[in-house]
Amino acid sequence: MAIAAVPAVAVVVVAITLLGWRSSLPDPLATHFDLGGTPDGSTGRDLFCWITLNVVVLVAGVGLVAAWRGHGRTVVAGWAGLSSFLAWLCAGIVVWTVVIHRGVTDWRQVDGPMWPGLATMIVAASAAAALSTRLALGLAGVVPADTTDGRLGLGPDELATWTHRQRAAWPLVLSAAGAVLVAVGVLTATVVIGVVGGILMVVGVEMSSMRVTVDRRGLSVGWGPFCLPTTRIALDRVGRATGTDIRPMSWGGWGYRGSLRLMGKAAAVLRAGEGIRVDLRDGRQFAVTVDDATTGARLLNDLAARHGAEHSTPAAD
């Protein structure tokens, strides 16, 4: 259960921190602060230890359940990454709470969280989520080469459509950060922070999923719950489609990368791993990460070949 290792380490960190330094902490602990960093709320020491330890065990358990019961590596990777992010964010809060309370006799004497500290917690949790997601995606290995002629064998009178919705958990972290900024903007009456937070929320939701479809119109990739915006590759542009292993950095990173018109190469990337690569007739390339990519690529080849045959010009006598 390699994908459960990352959140499991967070459980160990929390347990060691609480058990090792519990006796040096005041009772109660400062657990709520105003915007100026001044503590204005507290929780009993033992209650804090019990709640945080149980929360981190619970969210770490999600990674284990995802590994055991998940169907499809994208689903497993998404849950593993989300559980790792939450587990390590909780671990960061526990460690920070212990550090600021050590040697303090009254919870009112501690200093509240500063932006660098909060940013460090979020970055560390995001790194743990990325590592856990990568481990999960690596379990399936590289997509084997297609040893057939790249076709499904669709009959001349048969109709077929292939579609799959690809999801990723990491953009939701962006949405969560945006929600925090919106809350801060409302509480502080700062319009700029609220607007930035709103933009992050929308971008995160849009990038959290995409629907990939192969049908008589060609290949289409629609982002977000409403499939907007949508990228379409018409059948008459398709040279050959293949199921392949996609490495994000080979295509410029995550998200929509490149430009077919300006750069001759573009990709819609939500994660590393299986995807469809389309070599266009004009030499350009387009790729999209999606499960069951070989089936989609083979159907696209069938439909493109049929479209070409139907629209070819008969030779003159």
C-alpha cells in the first residue's frame, strides 16, 4: 500500500509530537486567533490532542481505503492526494501549535499565525499530496505499446461513441485556497483579495475535471462541469491517434499547455500517465490525459479513416 505511506507518516509525526511534548504544554491551548494574531479562544489540551490525532488518522485512512477499494488509478490517485494534503495540513497545525506553546504558562501569551507560517504549511501539504498522487499513478506503470494496426475494426454501417470524464483532486486545493481568500476578503472588506480568491475558486473547479469524447465529429475535450471551454479536433485533421504514456513536463506542465496554432503542439494534462496522442495531418500534435486511452485512440482512427473514404474524390476515368 505505497500510496497510504505518505499520509501514514503524517499520523506518526502527529503522534510523536503530541505524546513527546504534551507534558510541556499549558492547559488550555490557544486555538483561535483574530486577524491581528491575538489569541481569542482556547481548547483543553487533552481535547485538542484527542481531536487532532483522530482527524489525522481519519483522513489518512481515506488513502488506505482508496488503495483497497478504488477503481481506476485516477480515482485512487485523487483520493490519495486529497487525504495526504489534509493529513499533512493537520500535522503542520499540530507541530506549529506545540512549538508556539512550549514553555508558555498562559495560552494568552502566544503569538498567532503569520502568513509565512501558513504558507509553509500549505506548501508542505501540497508537496505531500503531489508525492502521494505520483505514487498512485505510478502503480499502473507505463501504457503498453499498441501492437495492433491501431483500429477497433468498426464496420462501415456501425455507429460508436467513446467518452470518459477525467478527474483530478489537486485543482480543488486551488479552489480551497481561493475560498479562504474570499473569506479573508469579506472579513477584512478587501475587494482585491476577495476577487483573487473568487478567480482561484473558478479556475480550480474548471481544472478539476474534463470530458474527453470521440464521435463522428472527432475528438473533443471539454473542461469543468459544463465542458467549457471545449477543444475539438475534427476527423479530417486526424492523421493517427495512439494510446501512450504522457509525462506532463514533456508537454509543458499541467493544465492546457501550448498552442496548436502558434506552437504546433498542445496538450490537456490533468495528471501523468495514460493518454491519447493525435498526430495531425499537417504535422502538429495534440495530447490529452485520459483513462482507457487506447480504446479512444483506436475508435478515432476508425472514424477518421471512414471520414476520409467518404469524402475522397473519385479518380477521373
